[in-house]
Amino acid sequence: MTAPVRNSAAAADGNRYHQIRMVLIYILIANLAVSLGKGIVGWKSGSIGMVADAFHSLMDGSSNVIGLIGIWLASRPRDESHTYGHAKFETFASIGIVLLLLLTAVEIGQSVYGRLTAANPEVPAAGVLAFATMGVTIVINVVVTVYERRRGLKLRSNFLVADSRHTMSDIYVSFSVVASLIAVSLGLPVIDALVGGAIALVIAYAAFKIMKEASYVLLDRAVLDPGEVERICLSVSDPGIQGCHKIRTRGSETHFWIDLHLLVDPEMSTKDSHRLASKVERRLKEAFGEDTDTTIHIEPGKAG
């Protein structure tokens, strides 16, 4: 009787991962187009800031490829070696983004150092095409950020939500490049190199943030306040519930796992205890989302 339920759940997961893959493909195309545009214009104008921003966008595209690989691995069904499934592969893939970002930061830093120490540094050209290119890419990044975050939350994808935050940093980086172009047009070309250095620092910080958030999931950091979970459990109006304790939570901001011990009347039958556990589980799903996985251990409380 349970086979149809399992098959239905597997089909739902397969459809979710398919939608996540499609989101990543759309964003990959956008990132490659943005990177190509900024790279060509930046190279022709001699702007380190624009070229650095183009590399930043190119790393976004690389992260999308890593995400596609991670999602493919995460979508594999449960097996004897991975009884909880392969979902953490999606989070693990974000570590690849960290490595790419750090490599990009180093490359940009070397270019900035070369410009600042050169005897006759190249003076970038800040023309209309450069400003127009940056304006278009900022609009595209805003659209991508909003779209990716909304889809990430709806599809419960840690990778999409994390990557949307990274894309948000691209917007700030692009604004700094516009500022550097303005400085160049005012006769301050050194600002372009300094902005490139600032971009390298932003990229390195983004890598740190992504690594930090990935570690929370991979190391099963607590994600919910135990006091709030207890309050919700005890909000179920039933005299048979005497309390709850040993509350543990893990997961991410899109999917929670909750383990707890529910204290019930020791004279209560197994059937009634199960009924209470189901009511508590339903209340937790209402509070934290339908995808919340809950394991409730029934424990005898105080007698009469």
C-alpha cells in the first residue's frame, strides 16, 4: 500500500530537480551573455574594472555548471548507502563555487598590481558603449537575482538561494565599475585599478559567505529555535500532551528536519499516542512548511 506513495514522492522530487536544472540553464545563458559583453567592451576600452567584472560573471556561469552537476547527483534516488538520499550533493557543489571565486579574486588582484606598478600604465577609455554595456548588465543581473531567489525558495533549492545572493553581489560590483568609469572620464584612471582591487575583495568575501552557509548544512547546524518548536508542540490542545524535550533540528532555510521527544500520559494507548504525534506533526508542518520532516519519539510522562 505504501509503494504508490513512494513512487509519487520520487516523481515529485524528479520534477523539482528538473525545474531547478532548467532555472540554472536559463541563468547560465544570461551569465555567459553578460560576461561576453562586458569582457569585449572592457578589453577594447582597457578597463580593468570591466574586465574584472566580466570574469566575475564568467565565474557565475561556471558556478551554474557546477550546480547542474550537483543537482544531477542530488536527484539520484535513495539507496542502501544513502538512506536519506543524495540531497546534500547540491550543497556540496557550492564548495566548487568557492574555489572558482577565490581563483578569480587572485587573478584580478594580479592584474590590479600590474596596473598600479607599471611605469606607463594604460589609461582606459570610458565611452558611451562602456556605460551602456554596464547599464544593460545591471538590469539583467537584477532580473536574474529576483528570479533565481524566488524559484530557489519555491523549489526548496539551497544552491539557487545561495547563488542568488552571489548574483546580488554582482549588482554592487557593477555599480562600482560604473563609478570607476565616471572617475576615468574625470581624469582619474587610477580609480579603475582600485575598483578592480575592491571587486577582488568582494569576490573573496562572497566565497567566504557561501562556504560558511554550506558548512551549516553539511555539518547539520541547528536551524530552528528549540523554544519555538516546543511552543508550537504544546499549542496542540490535548490533555494527553504533557510536554516535549530533546529537540534537535537541522537542514537549511528551505527544508527542515525536526527530531523531538513528546511526553504523553503514561496510561495512553499506542493508538492514541500515535494520534497525538500526528497532530503535533501537522502543527509543525503548518508552522514551518509542508516539506518539514519530523521524527517524534513518544515518551511516558507523569502518571495521573
